[in-house]
Amino acid sequence: MSKQIMIVDDEPVVREMISRYFARQGLDALAADGCDQCIEYFKNGFKGVVLMDLIMPGKDGWDTINEIIKQGYSDSAVIVLLTASTKYPPSKAMSIKQHVTDYIPKPVRLEVLDECVKNYLKYFDKS
């Protein structure tokens, strides 16, 4: 199985930059523009690191993470928040905190992101 990473972000520039960066390193880098596309990747067997933007139109990152949990895909993912927001609605944060592994602030520094993703992909070497 190839190592997978999914970038869930409504900003095309961010999705493209990050997915290209990891694809050049030989990872299967998927880019989702929101909740529906993210869930579709899980339905098709995605297993890996999810970089989740929180602030998106429609279903935001919180809603998307809740949908991942609701549909039973949380064991297939290491979820890392990727956002410029530093304020989390307490009710939303508490409901998903056990499913979120890390937080990386925007603007993203690729070297920090690279180290984070590679560390978390090791979880899937054992499965």
C-alpha cells in the first residue's frame, strides 16, 4: 500500500502547493476541496494523514471531522489541523479532540509540515 496524505482545504493554491510537494516525494497526495470529496476518498479506501483546514464554506473542518468519525473512518486517519484560526469553539473542539493528533498554523512552513507528516505516516507502516 502506498503512503497517503489528504489535504482538505477550500483554497486551491494551498491544496495544489501541498499535494505537489508530497507527490514529488513519492506519496499518494490527494486534494479535497471540502467534506464531500474528503469522505469520498475514505469510501475509496484512503488510509493516511489528513491535513484539515478548519475554516471552509459550507461544511467546515469541524463538520468534516465529525463526518469522518460518524462514518467510522477515524481509525484510518491521523488528523492534523491546518489553519490560521486560533480560536476554537469549545463545543466543537471537545467533541473531536480525541480524534485530532496535531495542529500546524498557517501560513504553512513546508519543512514543519514535512516532518509532521513523515512522523505520522509511520503509524501506517505497522498496519
